[in-house]
Amino acid sequence: MKLKSTIFSLAAGALLLGGATACTNDFEEINTDPNKMLVGNLQPYGIFEALFYGMAKQQTSYTYAWNDELAQFTANTGLAAQNVHRYLIIDTNWSTFWNNYAKYGANAVHMYELADKYDDDACRAVALTTKVYLMSNLTDLFGDIPYSEAFRNSEGIMKPVFDSQKDVYASLLADLETANQLYAKKPTFERPTIDLVYNGDMALWRRFNNSLYLRLLMRVSGRDQELGVSEKLRALVQNPSEYPLIRSNAESAMVHNTGVDPYYNYFRPVEKDKSSFTTSSYHITQNFLNLTLLAAGAETEEDPRLSIWAEQASESWGWKGTVAGCHPTDQKIVDEGTSRLNYEVLVQDNAPAYLLDYSEVEFCLAEAALKGLIDGGEEAARQHYEAAVTASCNKWGQLDYLPADVAENIRMDQEDIDKLLAGKLAGWDQNENKEELIGNQKYLSLFWVGFEAYNELRRTSYPRVIIGPGTAFNNYELPQRMGYPSTTMGTNGANAKVALDRQGGDNTMRTPVWWSYKAINGNFPTSELSYKPE
């Protein structure tokens, strides 16, 4: 398999490659940088370290500032200028996502090419897994994207065609199949100490690769007939020796930051103080509390993860959620006394960057069994579901990077988990709508995991979010995608227009991506408490 890419320059002293597809307007400058070092003079391991570490930091920043707001974990009602929760998202934001994911995707392609040059199967496989991880994020945010002709302007392709999201996904799945076969050869990762994910363990990388395969198959499971999803899922599940999956929290895919320069978590206490992280910033929403706290008369339940993810503003206020999408004139009122993210847990030098958890694997299997995409029916769905919730609770209740005093305060035991699984918040027998239960709990488990909660919200419509009265910018609708940046429309507008026509909408955040609930069902259900403009 030969991947094509454009040649990007390397800034002096740096490994990360600049630029992307024909999406920006500075290719001539990039390709004639007098300070450049040709990529061919590097070894693939020279790209891997900076690629993965840079990507992980980016993902954590996007989780905090974007995913959590779009998915309504949080709303930045502490600062008047922050409007993501009101869906005031503009072209410069779209451009940032587009260029960053494409840049890191290009780096993964370069890593593969160098692995070809040095005949290194371990780097070939890791590069493919990484490329799919990054490009799936790009297509999930934007819909149709350049893929078959992406990163090929060294061949004179300056205006790549936009592949349909269906075709992009078919290519992503094929790349993961290829990577799985490369991992099966048991290649050796020659520099394990630079691998902050699995320390060069190719067997674990293979499990990550196939668990990513499972994630993407479930992402497009609403289009089963068009991509043969159920057939691929059955092959995946019925052949564990050929398609090994992540099977414990210890095998979850995450970047294990060391806390030693430069391998810091995106958030560092010396750079992000508690006031800016909590008091004047992102507060948890009422939607989030609705899923983690039940108080009806004398009956009360609290998800044991709630006090790990968040903390109360004060004992006098108790738990209080802010209002996502509130009108700017109401912001001060709804923000007063609201609960906030847990600074001591989330802001640590050595906190990991989460890519794909074991709990997600079990949630995928639970949904697939419930819907008949794999064998087992409701009983298998229940087993996978309860394993998923247990894994999520154990992940957050057993954080090994925390100082001892913080860890002791948040630790939970099996009794806490059993109580959660027996109650109304998460109990299988206590909830009639099993699909909604799985969707809601999967959403919670994806807290702090890239854009995954936002992706799943658009795919399943769970949980039912409240659309606030301050979301007029997007016509009081949850954003279904990001728009193509103006530079892309200016430099490759003809191909972008074909993509928009194929997706059936304009270049706005209301046009749904192909795999989404809205695209498949024609509408997107929200909470009955959502604002209804006259």
C-alpha cells in the first residue's frame, strides 16, 4: 500500500510538519521554505513522538473548550465573551479545526512513507492507525472531505476532490484492516521509550486499532446496508484472535504524560490557575446534573463519578447546573453558585490524554447486541452495558496520577458501582428504554475524550439536550457539523460546492453529516424544555 502526500517543511528544531491539503493559501511559501529539512532525511520514529504528543495536547484542549460545550457537559457562562454554548462559532474556528486535523493527518501520512522507505512494519501500522484516528475526527466534524486526493500536491493535485463521507469511511475501515494485518506480523517498535501510549507494545496497538475499527463501525451503524456494517461487526466480534479488542482499563488508549518537560498535560497548574479554570470559566450544566443526580422528595441518588468530574461552588449552593445556551442577558443570573469542573483531578502535569477507553468498547458491544447487529440479544447487551459502566467508574475512581490526598478523596469501591447499577440513574431493570440508557451512559463515559461525546450526541440524539434561547446564531439548533473554512471555499470552492450539494445543504452548521441521526431520520429531537422561537 502506497500513501501519497505533499512535502511539508520543517521549522528549525521542530519535528511537526506544517500545512495540510489544498485548504490553505500558502502552499508556495510552505514548499519553498529555505530553512526546510526534507522529510526523507528523517526516520519515521522522528515524526512519531512529536506527532502523537502534539495531537494529544490538541485533543485535550478541544475537549475542554469545544466538545464539553457542544455536548453540554459545561457552559462557559462565567465569561460574557465565550459563546460556544450559544453556538456562535465562526469561520476562524472552523479553519482551526480543519487545518489542525489535516496537519497532523499529513504527518501520519509522512510517517507511513518513511516507514516504507525504511521497511518498518511497526511504523507502517502505527502510522495507519494514527492517520485513521485523525482523519475520522476531520470527517466527523465536517462531513465530506478530501481523502483519496488529499496530501498530493507534490503530484500537482492542488485542488483535491471531496470524497463522500460514505467513501471516506470505506477507506478508513480498509486502512484499519491493513493495519491489523501489519500488527499480526508482530513487528518490533524499535524505540519503545518514545511511545507514551503503549511503550512499543504492538499487541496493545493492535487492540487499539481494532477498537477504533469498532468505534467507526458503530458510528456508521445507521447506514448498515450501505457499508455492510453488521457483517463487519460480526466478523470483528466472532474472531477475537484475528481482531483483538481492548479488554481492560489497563489497555485503554491514552497518552501517558510524564509530567516532565515537555511531556505535560495540556493543563498545567503553573499556567492554568484554579480561578481561570473554574470560577470564571466552564461550569457544569443542568443537563449534566440531570444524568448524574436524582433528587425527588426523599429519594436521592448521585452518580459516584459526579464528585470526581466536578465540585460544588459551596455547601450552601449544593449541586447546581448552569444553563447552556442561555440568553446573554440572563448569564449572570444562571451562573451564580453553579458547580464547576474539578480542578484537582483534571489539572495535573501528568494527567493523561484519553483517546479510546475500554468502557467505550463495551458500550459499542452493548448497543450492537441490543440492535441485533451482533448475536446475543438483550442479555448480552446487559452484560456488556454493566461491564461498560463498571469500567468507566473504575477508570475515574482509580486514577493513578493524582497526589495521594486527592486520590483518597475520590476513590470509589464496588459497592458504589453496584448501587449505581441498581438505581434509577443507571439500572438496567429501572429503565424501560434500553437504547436511551446505553446512549446516556455512553455519553457520560466519554467525558474528557476528544470530540466523542459530541459525535455520539449527533449520532444517537442521546441525551436529549436543552436548546437555550441564546442560540439564535444557529437558528436554535444543535450544530450538526462545522462549515468549510472560507480559505477552502476560496481556493477549492468548486469541489467544496459539489460536496455541499451531495450533503443536501448549505455551508452552515445545520447541514447534517451522512451518519448522523438527523441525516437518517430527517430531524433531531431535543428536550421538551428547549426554547421554541415564535
